[in-house]
Amino acid sequence: MPKLAKPGMVLIDVDGTLVDSVPDLAYCVDEMMKALDMPLRGEAAVRNWVGNGVPRLVERALCNDLDGTPDKALFDKAYPLFLDLYADNTSKRSLLYPGVKEGLEYLQSTDARLGCVTNKASQFTLPLLKDLGIYDVFEIVIASDTLPQKKPHPAPLLHAAEQLGVTPEQSLMIGDSKSDVEASRAAGFKIVCMSYGYNHGVDIREYSPDAVIDSMAELPALFE
């Protein structure tokens, strides 16, 4: 395992990194499809579609295709259905991944500032973090609607660094997807990826993050 310098700030992605949110998202997708009299999609398909925000997930579900774009009228009918469903099912089936609690406890024991950067809207992110008991770990939470840009744009990462008074060179992102790697590289952050997350079926190693780990409990072994 490569060794990294201890960071001054660590920003962590939510879906696919801290939280397996697919069971709730898949439930909402299938309930939405039922309401539209369309075929159910199932958890395996949804697992491949998440990671780019709720509107993109709804588009993919309607088309049954990762790259699909549905008819606008259909999307405009479906999207509010999904939002209502997800508001009631943000954390009923979602769980922290094994090792997350240990990893967060370790990071809290260092001097690193801790933040959360996600492409999930704040109306879903904040209740989810609170329900799973980790909201208070983070000094800052940047969701998809905090700024005009979201990952893979570097702005959310740079905004957190500025708010917490840490330089990009001292900063680390922990994520699970291509957009986490691209945002980190563009911001000048180091990037560690989880092997288990949501990356549309592609091995995250193909995007050459600084390190890949199987559990956040492995973080102590990563730093010098």
C-alpha cells in the first residue's frame, strides 16, 4: 500500500463511500416505475446508475440505460414522484459500510479538518447523515445545491478548503467514483478511493487514484 502524508483536511463523499444508499434508491425507482405503469428496474440496475445525482438516476431509470435521455414530458412527470418517495425513504434501508465508523474515529483522532462533499441534494444528505449518526463528525457539508457547480468540477472541494483554511496541497478526498478522482485532480487534492463503491461497473483503479482501499478501517495504515 502506498504511503501518503497525513492530510490537513479530509473531504469524504457520501453515496458509495460512507453509505450504501442503493437499497433506498432502488425502492424509490421501482415505486416510481409502478406509478408510471413501466417495468421495474431492480437493485442491480440501480447500483450501476447511481453517482451523478437524483435527476440523472431518474433519467437512467426511465430509459433503462446508463447513457439514456428520456422524453421531457415523461421526466417531468416522473421526477416529482421520485422526490416525494425519496423524501420518505432517505435512510430506511441505507447503511454505513463496514469500517466507516472506525475510519471516521481514526480521522477524528488526527488533527485533520473533516468535511463531506456529495452530489446528493442537501434535503436528502443532511437527514441521511443525521439518521446514520455521523452528521456531527463533519465541520462542513457541501451538497449538490450548495454551489452552482458539483463534482467532477473542483469548486466544491476548493470551497471547502477555503472555508476551513487549508491549502489544496494539504487536502485529501475520499471517494469511490471517476467524478471524485477528476474533481480531486482538478483541485490539486490527493484522492483515495474505496474499492466497493458506485463507479458504473468500472474498476476505480482504471482512473489511477493515489490509493485504493477496501475499508475505511485501513486508513491508519495509509498515512506515514
